[in-house]
Amino acid sequence: MDTTLRDGEQTSGVSFSAAEKLTTAQLLLEEVKVDRIEVASARVSEGDFKAVKQITSWAKEKGYLDRIEILTFVDGDRSLDWMQEAGAKVMNLLTKGSLNHLQHQLKKTPEAHFEEIAYVVNKAAALGIEVNIYLEDWSNGMRNSQDYVFQHLDFSTKLPIKRILLPDTLGVLTPDETYTFVKALVEKYPDTHFDFHAHNDYDLSVANVMQSIKAGAKGLHLTVNGLGERAGNAPLASTVAVLKDFMPDTQFGVDEKSLYRISHIVESYSGIRIPPNKPIVGESVFTQTAGIHADGDKKNSLYVSELKPSRFGRRTLYALGKSSGKANIEQNLKDLGISLPDDDLKKVTQKIIELGDKKENVTREDLPFIIADVLDRNAVEPKVKVVNYVLTHSRGLKPTATIMIQIEDHLYEENAQGDGQYDAFMNALKKAFAKRKQELPMLIDYQVRIPPGGKTDALCETIITWKKGNKEMKTRGLDSDQTVSAIEATVKMLNLT
């Protein structure tokens, strides 16, 4: 069960719009192929209510309504009324899984709490609403008040419910404890379906997930990119890879090739950037940096594991920097269709090492320019030159750009408006290329880097990722003006396509 849209939204600073929730829900069920999704908490906001109505309306048409779940509360009829208005049919009822929470937060006896739970569950069943029960703070309950946990389960497993959901609410469990606690419940209640819900406060969430499955848990709660409160939840992509490679008897339907795509969509919607070294979905996790690794890959895949990038619709890249050897550079030149004599290759390699020592970032698309510089050749004959441009930005008026551009032997002058100066520049550029019946590559990512503590005149590096057909490229520009650095990166792209 994916809970990105509910628990993941508890990440500090994250709030999905109704449209973003609907799109993500559709992708998770139809493309990623998770079994269930938890999409909101009842009674939290009008925005959540609107999002759930849209999701349940779509899910009903598609036959997915029993796969849409809502976190609800032991609050008499209020969550039930909300569920009915929203059109939802599965509720995950939040109850207290530790005596500490029960006594200090609710200030109630177990018997009083159970009576209120029974009312909600029985009323839901009468309304045709399926119920799963969360035992909030269950992990601490098992550590400190096991008698209460078993008292709760003795009572709740006799109610008309489908699943018991076991959250490590504060992310405090060790793998050994996870196995021991889940195993104790599975053995005592063999006919009950238990889900395990891991948090990552000690960076043990995936290890705990593995142990919960070994102990007999039948379901897992995961989030895209590990989003969630504090340190987050168990991440979907890593968990899927681990289960497939180390627990092959586990059955699930998630499509591995969809993980990178959903990860980057959620990154965009959440505003939480994916660390480059995040397993499976990070930009650099399938990038070989050391030259010896690239050489080993050529000589019988010596540095290849079961985590092959092709599984996830990705490919191995070879980084360029001070650790690069000739093999790294040869691989990148091969992708560009360039070959060099051995002596020239050594000179280019040395230049890249020097740039790396200065902490300069080098991309594959920079190679032709480095070759031209080092070997004093016109390795790249600029087909496109920006002869001149004027950018305007006025309060209350749309930014405009007027450009004069030379494409091969022809000059073009175009003017366009845009949502910003760079957007206006790109719109004018598209006009010029349209006259030649040419389309520009699609801009799919735009990153700006400014040194920490940089002043207003600090150099700004803009890295743009472009896509044309099935091929992607990154180009970068460097200038104290962000728009100018973006234009530099764009001109590099124009001369590489």
C-alpha cells in the first residue's frame, strides 16, 4: 500500500494540490501497479476533501474504489460522514497501539477506547465501508505494554475488519525487534492479515521491512522517495528492489521500470529534491566515476551487480572528473560518436582531471568544447550563433525578448513574450527554428547552482537537461546573470543537435 499522498504529505513543507493528488493516484495504480493507496486523512481540510472526491470518482469508473484508503479517527460518526460524502469505501481507523498514548493523549481506559472503536467499526460495516485498524505507536506498545497490545487485538480481531496495520510510528525498531514483535502477533492471530508500516528515523526502514516479511506480515506501507514525517517512511523503490533480489518468494505486482518516472513526478510535485545518491532513483546511482570501474565494465562487467540500470529503465553513465581515466572518457566520446587517437585522448583526460581539481562540473556534452580547446581544433563548428538579443522585464507587463540568431548562413530576427525572460527568449528561438521547420529538444529539467554565501554578483551555473526522441543531454552555462547562463547552456544544446 502506497501512502505517499497521506503519510508522505506529512513531510515538512509538502502539500499536494487536488490535481497533483489525482494524477499521482492514477499513476500509482495504473502505471506503478501498487495494490492500494492511502490518499488522505478525513476531516483535515477542504482541499483534501476535494482531492478525495476526484480520486474516488475516477476510481469508481475504473473499478478501483476498493483500492482507495482514507485515514480516519475514532470520532463517532464524523469520519464516517466525511467518508460517505467523499465517496470512499475503505477506512484505516487510527486507534491507540500503546498504553502510553492511550493514557496520556486520550486519558481513557482500554475498555472505553474499545467501546468507541466497536461503534465506528460496526457502523462502517452497516454502511458498506471496509475497515482496517491502525495500532498507533504499536512498536512502543510491544516494547513497554505488550499486555495492552494483546488486549486490543483480542478485542479488535473479533470485529468485522479486514487488516491490522502495525506502524513503527516513531521509527524506533531494530530489525531483530521487528521480526520478534511481528512474529509474536502472526503466531497468536494466524488468521489475521497484518501490514507493517516502517518509519526511517534510524535509517533502518528497509531492513525492518525485510524482517517483517520474514516474520509473516502480508502487506507493506511505502512512500515514493521515502517521503513522510521527520526522516520519512520506507521508500518504495528501494523496498521493491530488495524484495525482488533477496526475497524472491515475495509476490507483488509493482513495475520496476515505472519507479524512476513516479519518483521524479513526486519530486516535482513535492518540491523535495531527490539526493543524487538515493538508491535506485538518484541521478548518480548508475554513474561510474572511477576510471578503473569503466575499464572493468569493458572487461567482463567486473563492476556490475544485480542492480542493473536497465531494470529501472535507466542506463550506466560514466562521470567526468578528476577520478576519470581514459576508459571513462572513451565511453562518453563513443556516445557522442567521436573517436580520438591515443595521444589526443591523454591530453583531453589530463584537462578533465585539471578541471576536476578545480571542482568544476564536466558533462558529456562539454567534451566537444574541451576537445576544441585542448587540441586547438574546430571539433565543434558552431552552426548556431546568437548574434544579439534584448530582454525586457517591466512591472505589470509580460517579459519580452528580441533576438538575432544566425543558423548556418541565415540570419533570423524574432520577438516573443513569455512567463519570464528566459521563457520569452525560448519562444523567440522556437519561432526562428519554426521557419526552418525544425523543432527544438524539450527542456525537461532546469537547475541553478550558486555558491553558498554567494553575493549578488556571484557566478551562477545553470544546468539544463534536454530530451529529443529517446536521447537526453545536459548542457550548462556559467555567468553572473542567471538568464545569461541559461542562454549559454541553450546555445551549447543548439550546436549539439
